[in-house]
Amino acid sequence: MVQFLIKRLIGFLFVVLCISFITFMMGRLAPGDPIRNMMGQHQDPQVYQQLRHQYGLDKPILQQYVEYMGGVLKLDFGLSYQEIGRPVSEMIVQGIPASAELGFWGFLLTICVGLPLGILAALKANTWIDTLVVGLSLLTWALPSFILAVFAQVFIVWLNKAGFPWPVANWGQPWQYGWEDLQYKIVPIVVYAALSFAGFVRYARSTMLEVLRQDYVRTARAKGMSERVVIYRHAFRNALIPLVTLIGVSVGFLITGSFFIEQIFNIPGIGSIGLNAINNRDYPVIVAATLLFASCAVVGNLISDLLYSVVDPRIKVE
């Protein structure tokens, strides 16, 4: 286990270095001057040079990168171009609670609904139940996240016109669950869950169908075991093994998997901060957000590998 974790740590550092280098260089070599964009029409040469020095842009580009990575080791991601003088780390920390809450409840709802429906579709294969579940999953799979979010907002507006007041956007207080806060959170969470719903349903259905065709399942039935025991003790646990990858990746992206939902519903999370940074060419924020996304992806893969050994003790991590 220790050797496995060391290998993954080395891989994690390599991924972070590569992504940080590429993103940093793209930001520095992109057309335009961020300092002039910050100053707008007030082009005072002395202030311009002061700002370039403050942001370290008057140094060679490789020296800038080395100093930036030195700051990253201390969780210092530099200063924002858009919000002059504000630390990027402060902006990222401010966005984590809302994104984490949205991702957590959306993921939990997806697991609680998607897995049972996928298993039910497999057990009722080629029936109207199977057709209904698969059709619903394909519908949510085909709709992009921003389209689904906009449809949800149109439905809320229709409810308001029909005399049922409901907030169209915003989030409320993170991790607070009074009725007013719940009104803000329910619809974005449902939309977030719907985006992952199709993947879990399809994976659960296909893996369960494959397991049900195995010889040991037929043998268990031939021995006279009840269908409940066959399904939950023998088939379900083995069907979970391929799903572990999907679950691990979903856990890794809890904080960063809701770009368009946060933007459309005006949720002050990491996704919204990242999109605003892209629109405003705020490169320090873009690099920090990209590093966070890459870290989440690596952590998700690590969680998948560890979950394999939990679901099936025969699988050893090396």
C-alpha cells in the first residue's frame, strides 16, 4: 500500500507540473497585456511599471513560473488581475463551500436514484420498465448541462407566473437548510444530479446484465437460493466493481464538476469563478482553477483504485 501511494504521489506531482506549466505559459504568451486591460483608459506609465513589478511580469517568463510554483507550495496562487490586489487563494477558498455542497448532494442524489434504477432496468430487461428507464437516461444524456439548466429556470418562471413563488437563481447560505435556503438549492442540485444520472443508469444496467449471465449466478439459483439473496449477495457486489471507476471520478469532481450550472444559477462557486476568470482573462485565477481541477481528477482516480480493494478483497493495489 505504501509503495502504491508513493507511486501515485509521484504521478500526481508530474501531472500538476505539466498542467501548471502549460496553463501558465499559455496565459503569459496569450495576445494582449493584462496590465493595460486593468488600467483601462488611465495609461499612466509609472503606474503601469509599478503594476508590472507588483505582479512579477517584468521578470523572465521561466523565472516567473519558478516563483509561481514556489508560491503554490505555500498555497499562494498570486494576485487576481480582475480584482486588483486580491489573493487568488482567497477567491478559490470563497468558492469551495457552495461548489462542495452542490457536488455532494448532487452526487448523493445520483447514487441513490441512478444505481437502483439501473439495477431495476437490468432485472426487468426488455420490459416497459427497462424501456422507460433507458429512455429517460438517454434523454438526460443528450441534453447539455446549460440547456437543462435553462429549461429548469423556464419552468421556475412558469411556476412563478402560476402563483407558486420560487427563486430563479442564487444559492443561499452554504450548508444551511432552512426553507428559504432549500428553495435556492433544490433545483440546481436536481439539475446537477440529472447530468450524471444517465451514466450511472447505463453503467449499472450493463454491468448488472453481464453479471446475471455468469455461471455462478445460475449455480446459485440452481441451488434454490432466493432471488433476493442471489441479487444482493452475489450479483450486486460483483456488478459494483466496474462502477467503482465512475464513482471515484465523480467523487473527485464534486467541487469542480458544475461549471455551467453555477454560472446559470448565479451560484458563487469554483465553476462560476473559473468561467468569469476566462471571460475576463484573469490568468492567475485560471491557472489556480486548472490546478484544482487536475488535482481533483488525480484524487478521483486514487479513490477508484482504493475502492476496488474494498469492493473485492481479491484485488490488491500495488
